[in-house]
Amino acid sequence: MRKVPLTVAVKDYDRTKAIFSGLAPIEGCDVVPLAVDAEECFHRAIKFQEFDVSELSLSSYMVTVSRGENAYIGIPAFVSRVFRHSGIYIRTDRGINKPEDLRGRTVGVPEYQITANVWIRGMLKDDFGIKPDEIHWRRGGIEQPGRDERSPIKLPPGIDLQQVPDDKTLSGMLENGEIDAMMTARTPSCFDQGVPNVGRLYPDFKTVEQDYFRRTGFFPIMHLIGIRKILVEQYPWLPVSVYKAFLAAKNIAIRELNDIGQLMATLPWAIDHYNETRRVMGEDFWPYGLKENLKTLEAFARYHHEQGLSVRKVAPEELFAPSTLDLSKI
């Protein structure tokens, strides 16, 4: 049987490298792997459907699913997960010492809909009772001016979201004191450069995030893998083949973390960090599959709908090709 040509666009994480090397082949496919930065993947996939298989933002994908406009169908391979307490940056001269101090403040976001900020707003509401309409939101590029939402959104009444001036960046505005805080997946340059009066809300974010995991069981999902729906209709076996390959690639990466004979990561004490992670989060600390992530996905779907991003509450199983829902233990 002739193999199906398949373009696969994903960032070259350790957990996807075996897709690029061929150690984790996609059965029945002739793969053309493309190492593309995540934000570029999202833009090109959502706007133009350029890739057969693509890394997708969980939030932007859920927006399209809720509207019945998704050109991709997901598989439960979560190639990016990050705790986000570390992503809240503040002016340290504004009396912001705890999350509750964010009420009434002006906070910059690169996009209102990005997955990281959905998780942060959800955490602020669940843990501290802070609602999105209690903050003044300002949207713009972190380091380059002019960023807007990648998918159009219509927010509930009472949400104060305004675009920053076209010549301004959020990092510059935080540095100059034009905003009080910033929520972002990427570290702003003003923080990296040690600008006075710029810091994190949670300087000891690792301790806070480990406590969050112990309390909630959530390891926040950022990105998943999607396949163009038109291809799945043509090749119904494709989702399982793609899922199995990404699962195998992730398992290869996890095994390599435990290789003390030759360090695969360029960190002298990587094995100690690996063992600490297992103690805190368990052996399967980066699970794929719907069942293993159901509570996390249910929480995200609730946050997404409460924040007005999805037009209806999406059930987690709607996000994925049905054939992939019970394959996590392959």
C-alpha cells in the first residue's frame, strides 16, 4: 500500500524528537517533519490549515470546537504542559504582594485567549475568588507591537479589554510603569534584564506550583496535536497511527531522562530533578490520553466557558478523534 504523505509541524521538544529522527514512525505515512515554533504553528494552522498534523493551542482549538469551526481534530497527545504561577510579573513598587492585590489593577496580556492566561485566570478565581471583570486587561505584543487575537473572540459584558497603542510593547509598558502587572507564557525582557521594580508575583514559584499540583492534581495542558479533519475522513486509521507515534516519542524522552550513564539533557543534576518530579507527581508525570487527563481538561473547559471564550461548554471528549480515546496504555 502506498504510504500517505504527511506534513507534521511541531516544536522539536525532547518528547517529539523521535518523530523527527524516525525512531517513532507514524504507521502508514511518509512523514515530512517541520520544526516550527509553537506560535507560528498556531497561526499557520488555524488561519491557513497549512499542515496535515500540527501542534495546536488548547485554548484557540477549543474556541473553534465550541463554534463548530475546527478544521483539525485533536488527539490526546499533550506536547506542551507548564505550571503558570511563574508567568505573573508585577511592578514591585505598586503594593502587589499577594494575588488579591491584582483586583482593580491594569494587567497586560499578549492575547486574552492564550492557554496560559486561561489557566492563570482560572487559578485566580478558584483559589482567591478574583474574577476577570475585576481586572483591567491591556492586550499587545510582549516584545513587538501590534499583536492581536489569533482567533476572533467576543467577551462577556463587563470585561475591560483594550488594545495598547500600536507603538507600545507590554514589556516596555511594565518597565515604564504604564501597567501594573503582566500575565504571559514568555518571560518579558524587562524581567530578564533585571529592570528595577519588576519581579514575579511568586518568586518561589516552584514551591507554589508543587503545592498547587498536590491540591488539585492539575499539570496544566498548553498544547495538543491536531490532524486535518479532511484527512481523517479520507484515512480513518490516521488518528491512531499519529497518536501511537507521539506517545512512543514521549516515552523515549522519559526513558532518556533516567539515563545516568550519559546525560541527555545539558544539566549536571538533571537526574536529581527527574527523581524529585517523580516523587511529587508520580511515575507517569506527563500523561497522554483522555482518561488520565479528564479532570484537568474538565477544569480547563469550565474556565474557558466561564471566561467567555467558548460559546458553549465543551465536553473533553469532543476535542479528540473517538478512536484515540482509549489508547493511552499502548
